[in-house]
Amino acid sequence: MNQGMCILLLFLLLLGCDTSKTIGNDLMVEQYVLDQGYAIVQNEGIVHEYILDKKQLMEMPYVQYWSVQDVDPLMYVGEKISTSKFTVSGHPLDDNSKNDNQQTNVYIMSSATGIIGGYSSPTHSEMDDGWVYTIDGQTLEQHTGISYSAWLEQWQDKYK
């Protein structure tokens, strides 16, 4: 076998490994949505990727995304964050009065270490209600148990 063929074969093997890793991650994210009890209507796959840095924790829309997670975002600073989008049914926000089609958008955040969590919004809008909801449809106030102003003060003190 000549050198060119060896390089091509090695490249294809490496590409195959990366592809299987991506497929495995996609299946893991999809299973996470199903494990939440939602029926998947549409899987749009990864819709946003970024490397998290601390200053993003003070910028929109990242403040929204991270505000409704159960983990400290500082654990993920420097990591690539992938956000996958699903349209689902069987979600508490399906019954939102503005949600005509009884479906909800669910966004799942993951990194190389696994699933981080997610957030949701009624399908009638792309988060035009002022804030995202937790993955299970709670408001920020319901999730944290404190008012927005008290939460914002704590957030700014911690992530400035």
C-alpha cells in the first residue's frame, strides 16, 4: 500500500470515530428528552455551540440559559457547550394560553462530559415571553424560590 493510500485510510478511520462519537451524543441527548417524559415531534439537532467564558454569564441570552440550570456554570467555563433543539408534546407549557399547537420547544445543553440540563419555551415564540423556562416548564421565580430582583443581585455578585 502506498503512502497516499495509508494517509487516506487513516483519515477515514479518524473521521469515522468522530462521526460515531457525534451519533452517540445525539442519541444520548435524544434519550434525555424522552426520559423527561416528552414525545419528540421534531429533532433539529445542534442549533448553537460556543465555548463558555465567564463574561458570557453576564450577557444575554446566556444569563437566561444558565439561570434555570441546576448546576453552577463556572464548572463549564472553557468547555464547548452544544445546544440541541427539540419540538415536543406532553410538556407542561403545551397548555400555555398562547400555545395554539400544543407543542413546546425544549433545548438541551451538553458538553464533552455529558448532559448539563436544558430549558424550554412555548413554540409560539422564540423566548419572547421575557425569559426561558426550566426544562420542565417552571419560571425562574418558581425554580429559585426568590424574586427576579433578588435572584439578579445574587447572580451578579457571583458571576461578575
